[in-house]
Amino acid sequence: MWFRNVQLYRLPEQWDMTADRLSEQLERLQFQPCGSQDLASSGWAPVVNESLVHSVGGQWLIALGVEQRLLPASVVKQVCDDRAEEIEAQQGFKPGRKQLKELKEAVTQELLPRAFTRRRKAYAWIDPKNGWLAIDASSRSAAEPFVEALHKALDELPLKLLNTERGPAAAMTDWLAGGEAPAGFTIDQDCELRAVTDEASAVRYVRHSLEGEEIREHIAAGKQVSKLALTFDDRISFILTDKFEIKRVQPLDTLNTKEEGDAKTREEQFDADLMLMSLELGKLFPALLDALGGEVKTI
């Protein structure tokens, strides 16, 4: 159980919440499958077995279940076109805009109960002691439904976006220009540079040495680093973005220290992986904040 991406939020350290109370409040918005006329449905789903909050060693994992009906617009359009032709043949003229809109709504309602459904789960890890909420999502916008569902379910959610003294773009640009990463980090071989005045102007390097003069020329021309591949403590590799998104998280072989067969069941292996991820990300986050000049404390 390793998150592929991380959208990181700040909770108060020593958050006044227990796993049992969190589970009780999440039950208010439990997952229910789509009704016959629902395009989508979401709610809190069990992580392992029946528990809505999976707690291991003071670390919590929660899951938002999402179900969507797969009704392609092309299918709706095809049926609507066929029906519109029948209406035109009957009434002698093409249906108007209002009639077409009503036809589309009727066709959609007719087809929805027969549409296939797709289910998935989105996960978040909570460290209530140190005040971290990490959502496994590729972007802030992708994490928003998760945060909104939390706000709906909980009596109070003292959640804040992280704010650092230095912006990630400026810091990453300085690291790359100087050819030196902050303490504990190394620069890998992927990056993206964007022009400050024209975001459409971008240069990407993939599995390419970032130590050449060419990189410095792009920076001297006014481009800033928007994505940079880094490794932390020779244990985790990831991509940091200018929006403080942590992507392509990958544990390295140096973390593979457990002997084969230590975990006797899938549940034990799941818990061991969760604890290892919590431990390593719990080290990465403070180090990353320090590298960006520290966290700006808001009142």
C-alpha cells in the first residue's frame, strides 16, 4: 500500500480526534451504489474488512468509494439522432432546439438503468499526531471531491493547505541552476521548465542529465522549473511540482528490508506496507518543508 501521488494538507498537530469518533462521523455519508437514475455516487467505504477507519500504530487510512455509470455521449447522440429522424418523418419538419433537449433528457433517463457501472476507491492517510492528511490523487482538483466529502461528513475539519516560505518553483530553479539539491535530497534526471511570461513555452527532460550548460541557459532566459525529479535519503524517489504536488512516488530497493514470509497474511502485509509508507513519508514531508524555507504558520 504505497500512494502513487500525494496531495498534502495540514491538520493541527495532536488533532483532537479519535479513530472511533472519525468512523462514527464517516458513517453519515457511507457509500451507496448508484440508483437507476444516478450518473454517479460516492461515500465512505471500508478500507479493510468492515471498518471505515483502518488504524495501525496510530496511523489511519480512509477510503472514498466512487461509482460511475458509463454512458458515452456518442451512444446518447446516436439514439437521439435516430429518434429525431422518426419525429421528423411523423411531423414533417425537424424537431426544434427545445424538443431536442427534451429528447436528450428522455433518452438519457431511458439508457441510464442499463448502463454499466465502474467502481473505484480513493485513499487518504492521516497522521493525527503530526497533523498530516495525504490524499492519493494526481492533482488538487482530483483531491477536491475527497476533501468536500470529509467536510460533509465531519462535525469540524480544521484542514489547511500547506504554505511554505519559498515557492517550489523558485526553490527548484535555484537547486537546478546551482547543481545542488538541499540536504538529504538528490536531483534525478527528469524536469520541466516553463517560461514565466508564457506557460505554453515549456521544455521537458526525461531520463536526461540535468547538469549541462543547456539547462542553465534555459534558466538564464527566464524559464522556471515547474517539475523536478528528486530522491530523498536514497529511499524514495518522486516528482515535485510548482504547485507543491508530490507525484510518481516510488519506494526504492533500499526500503525492501523485510525478509520474505514475515507477513503471514494479506492483512498483515497490508498493515506492514501502511506502516512503512507512513514512516517514510513522515520523514519526507518535514524535510521537504525545510528545503522550502519552512512552513508559514497561519492563525
